[in-house]
Amino acid sequence: MAHAPITASGHVPALDGIRGVAVAAVLAFHGGLSWATGGFLGVDAFFVLSGYLITALLLAEWSRSGGRIDLAAFWGRRVRRLLPALLLVVTAVAIGARALLPPEEVRLLRGDGMAALFYVANWRMTFRGSDYFAQTAAPSPLEHTWSLGIEEQFYLLWPLVLCAVLFVRRTDHTARRATERGRLRIHLGWLVVVCLVGAVASTAALATTYSAQDPGRAYYGTDTRGAAILIGAGLAAFLALRSERLTGLPGELATPASRQVPAGWVRASLSGSAVAAAAIVLWSFTHLSGTDEALYEGGMACVALAVAVVIAHVVLVPSGFSARLLSVPPLPALGRISYGVYLWHWPVFIAANADRTGLNGLPLFTVRCLVTVGIASLSYVLVERPIQLRVRPRRPALAATGAGLAVAVGAVVLVVTTAMPPLPPRPAEASVAAAVDRFLDGGETVAALGRSKDPSAGTARPPTPRPTPHLHHRRPGQPVVVDVFGDSVAWTLVHYLPSHPDLDVRDRTLMGCGVSRTAPFRYAGRVHAGLMPTCRDWPKIWRAAITNDDPDVALILVGRWETMDRVLDGRWTHVGEPEFDAHLRSELELAIRVAGARGAHVLLATEPYNRRWEQLDGSLFSEDEPPRVTAWNRLLRAVARSHPHVRVIDFGERVSPGGRFTWTAGGYQVRSDGLHLTPSGVQGWIAPWLLPQLIDAVPQ
């Protein structure tokens, strides 16, 4: 096998191989491959390599120029290399979002795109409340640009720090050359110290900031994720210091040949360390996960150190096994386009999902990767390289103006393409999924979650219900009073329904609550140990609402929380199993008794088929599997048959015609996120069908 070549410019192809491995790990992780649970750590490998390369380039320039660094030229090179591809991706995502995303998410995308263009996406994701690992919200197509924000902030600030540490008073006097070399060693040594202290401080900040309930701040923060970059920078400074000690010639600091380790025990030790480091990196990629607290307590720093050891072996022993393996095609080729691959892969993975392609698992992953690599290759050949090589303004002011105009144009395109018609106004207290997501993520518990607008509805003492209530009839001159019970899906129905003179529809929903009160339960692959207090107390809250409203109709729309895996009598079970069906039947019987206690006509709505989230490999989470929804609806109908005064309305068929999930029905987009309803879908498709049934449910 040929030795890894080193070009005249000092370029080491094996370093491209490291990029190739890193981006392949990220692709495998986001593709949901079961063996790549720690593939997200490929981003840390990028951080280490960026810190090393940028610091090495700056030290090389500083050495050649006698202690000077042209900061404007450096920043200009970074802008030419990074900005064009990013502008292309943000523009393409903004245009495609109008066709692929619901209006609510298109509006969010505007802020995400702006943050990406100005390289602050990591802080945007922090303040937006995103959690990289908990899939409790539809992922943004630009969520992955958080890492670009951290790197660009490093590119902006690190040269200033480096210049401050390395400043050496210039002199041309030959007699003082030895003194200058001594100062050079001192300043390089201080640079190593700065990198180590910074890496330790960042690791400590990561550990102290991390919270299992909300890891976003720790995961996305520039301060908490700086250790990997500083470890790479420290490696470059250490190798520069070693090179200077060997040669005594500052001008040779960046020459790769001067860094090679001669044969002997030092070389053997470095090779052995590289083997161990590579094993640590590969084990981390295949065994760790984003919820492992050890990662935030020094684990990420250990992975970064392991990557740095591999880089050191590649650079110092260019004929060693690390360099040879990492130079095997196609790794260097993939590494050369890795920036574009990283930029494009996440939007492509979201657009080419299982719902649209009809694929899942390995076939879906293969298609996604082929499309990503194809687009990234075209971007590299047609956009990135031409601009990097041919666009070289001689004046910094002109370059800055051009970059500013490019960002401004991108921002204008983003604003225009993400402009959507306004949504119907919503009550201030309501956000469909936010309260549920806060609970599922372990945040605060809101005692009044989902409580009726009428304060007395949650506090009134319910009377003993009559055993055989007389059903209501229409009250002359009065609208039909309808209480709607259910979760956040029912909430979207109530709040998007248009007003009707013959109806008084009241929201009595409890977001995040069905009728099943057993726990723990599993939602979106995560286990949650308990229920919110409102979910445990729903019979009491419903009785209070019935007492307060004395409705003519009680519409019950539940089922989402009943299709989840739950623990009953000490074992995991789900709808469709006899014991759990018996539990659900008893809860439904209770719901009917409570809702009809004062003579309301009880309507049970069937559950639509859902696709709230896809798993990374394109498969559904268990609660969205169609057989479970079918089993729930069958049970619902069976319970209704034993109550002559209870009717079933086929809400599920209206929302998901043909017994399958669909985003649209009757020419309207009816689902916003695979679960909740859209304003246009409710008003244009559901309301004309539902409102007459609510009115006709009460006889004259």
C-alpha cells in the first residue's frame, strides 16, 4: 500500500480521510443505523480537525511573515470557502419548505435561516428550546447548522486570541536572533497552555450546565462545546513548538517533514497510542448515545483527545498505518466534499422521508446518501471551488462589501419565501404541544394544564350523578352547548372551528391527557415514569366541567395516549392485548358516565391514523402503528354499542380517508405535524361535516 503523500503545500490527504469518516458517522447516525448510536460525535471530530488545521495555517503564516497575520485575508478565505454553499442550502430549504412543510414550521424556518446565515444557529436552537436527541418537535431542516455557528465563531475570535498570545516584537538584528527564538518558544508554550486551560474550562462548563431534562443549552453552547476545537488548536501549537525545538528555524514551523518522528520507541509509542485512540473513537461512534451523561462529564473531551492522537499520528508518521488507512479511496474524496455533504444531508433526509419515498431502513438510507453526495458534489464543482479559487478581491473592504451583499440577498430571499398567510388568532394561554413537551422533557408541571377558560370549572364540587339522566332536548332560542373533551388534537379542533349561531362549543380539553391513567408509558421511544396531575384527575375535572356547563352534547376525542406502550400490573402492554383492552374499556365506560351525567348526548370520535414522527430509519414509533389505531377504534365502537344513547362519529375516517394516514383530505392540508389539525383543514373540510352532526345530536 502506498504511503500517504504530502503535497508541497503541506496538505495531507489522510486528513481528508478523517473528514470522510466523521461525515460518514453523522450520516449513519441521522440515517438511524442501529450500530451508529454515537455517530453524532463525528461533529466533534470535525471540531478537533478544524481547530488543528486553522491554528496550523495561522502559525505557518505567522512564521513565514516574521510574526504577522493578515486577519482580513484569513477571514476572507473563510468566507469564500463557507458562505456560498451555506447561502445555496438556506435558499433551497426556504423555497422547498413552502411545498413540504406546514405554515407554522415555515414561519419558524425564517428565524432558523437567519441564524444560520449569521452563524448563530447554535444559540438559536438553545433559545428555541430544541433538544437534539428528544424528538418532541418537528425537526428544523436547518437544525444541523448549529455546528457551523460554533466553528465560525471560532474562526472569528481565535485569530485574535492567537495574535495576542504570540505577539513578538520584530527585530532584524542578527545578534538578537537567539533571544527571538527563546521568545518564540515561550509564546508557543503559552499558546499550548491557553488551549489546555480553555479546553478544561469548556469541559467543566459542559458538565455543570448539562441537565438531563434540558440538554440543549449544554449541547449547543459555544462555551460548552469549545473543548474539541481547543484540543485541536493545542495539538497544532504543540507540534509547532516541537518543530521549532528540532529545527531552530521559525520559518519551518509548518513544514510537515520537519514534524516526522524518527524510528524508535517514540514512534512505536505514538503508533500504539493511535491504535488505542482509533479504537476509542470507533467504539464511541457505535456504542454511546446522546443521553449518556458520561459524555457531558468529560466523555466528549476524551473522544476529542482520541481524535487528536490519530491526527498527530497521521501528521508525524505519514507512512504509518493511520495515514495509509485514511488515504484509502473513497475516504479522501468524501472528505473533500464533506462540508457540502454535511450541509445538504439533513434537509435531504427530512425531505426524502419514508412517507414520501415509501422506503425505510437501509434502502431509504441508501437513497438519501446518494442524493446528498450527488448534490454536494455538484455544489463543490460548480459553486464552492470556483468561488474559492477565482474570486479573490484585492481590497478587504471590497470583499467585506461583497459578502455583506450576498448575506443580505440571502436574507431577503428567506424573508420573501417564508412569508405565509396569517393564522387565525389563538388564545394566549394555549400552545398545542408546548405544555405536553415540557412535561415529557421533564420540565415544570403546570397544575392548571388544559384547564377550562372558566376558573370555576376545575374547582366546583361535583354532585352525585343521576343513575339514569334524561337526555337533553333543544332549548328554544338557545344554541346547542357542546363540551369537547380530549387532548391537544381535540384542542386544535375546538380552537380552529368557525363560529356557528346554533352552537356554543366550549374547550374542556386537557393537553397531554387521554383516559388511560396507568404509567410508566413510552412516547416517541422514551420512557416517562408518571402522569401529569391533570391526567390523573381527569374524571374530577370533567365532572366539574359538566356541572358548570350542563352541556347538551359531550364530544370525546381521545385515543392518542391510549395507543402507547404502558405498564399495567407490572408489565408492558398496549391496546390489542386482552388485559389492557379491559383496562381501556373500564376507562371509556367511566368517561361516558361522567360526560353524560347531566343528560348530555355523548359522541365518541374515532382516532385518525397518525404519523407524528418518523424514527431516524424511517419507521414509525409504536403509538403511530396503524394496527394500534385500528384496535382502539374497534374497542371504541364495541363500548358504544353497549350504550344506546352514545353515538360514534367517524372523525378518523374524515381526517384520514381510506383507513390510512394522509396529510391532505378533500383538497385541504388537514395535518400540521402528522398529528395535530390545521386551521384550513378544520375550517374547510372538518367543520362542514362536523357542525351539522353536533346540532342534530340534540332532538327538538
